[in-house]
Amino acid sequence: MKTTNPFYTLTMTALLLFVSFAVQGQQTVEKTLVKSFNLQGAQTVALNVNAPVEIRKYDGDLLRVQLKISLENGSEALLKSLVRAGRYNLRQDAAQEDAYTIVAPDLDLEVKIGGKPLADQVSLVVFHPENVAVQIPQQEEEEVAEASSSL
């Protein structure tokens, strides 16, 4: 009967734990955040965010925004700490008076983890009341640029 060396068993256990943590850290993590805004009677909403936006109407009084976040090669703990740090916070821009303007100021900041840029993808789904118009200035500018370049 062959007995195993305790050092060999300890080394193999440590190696397997290291590999399992490394594999776990190399997965895509997703999270959906929801924020509601009381428009206070505003009839126009402008979204100044640097992310793809889908717009839907619904029967409600509040503007609801769902942020879908996907983080490649990250962990649940990393995504949770980014949320706590305020990277994905949406807020009203009080400086804009012509429309109820929503901004995500920290979304454009470059974040590096281990010397590499953070690979997060953010998209928004906006649910708005029927009597409210939603404007997306960046997408409108891109559509105008595409239309003018194809002429």
C-alpha cells in the first residue's frame, strides 16, 4: 500500500484552489440596476449618457431607467465595489433648464484594474410615461453624421 506525502497533498490542494479562483475570476458578470426619477411635471427628458439606449413607453408617472452592466474578466465583488463607488450612478443635471436632463458623469472615466482598462459594457432601457418625450443627444448626432456621410 502506497502512502502519500503530506507535502504533496498540501501542494496539490493549494494549486487546485488557485486554479479554481483564477477560473472564477475570468468570467463575465452581469447586473441590472434600476433608478426612478420623479419628473416633477417635465414634458421632455434628455439623456446625456455615453451608452446605447432603448426607449419604451409604459403606464406610470415616473421615469424608470434600467442599467444593464456586463463586466468581462471580473468578479461579482469587483462589480459590487464599482457600484458602491458610484461609477454607474445616474442623476439629474440641474444646470440644464430646457429639459429634465439625466447624466452619468462617472461612466466616461477610465478605470484600470491591474494596469488594464476595465472592460465593462453598459446599456440603458428607459421606460417613460406616454406624455413625456425622450431625447438622446449623442445618438441623434451619430445618426446625423451617418446620414451626411452616406450622401
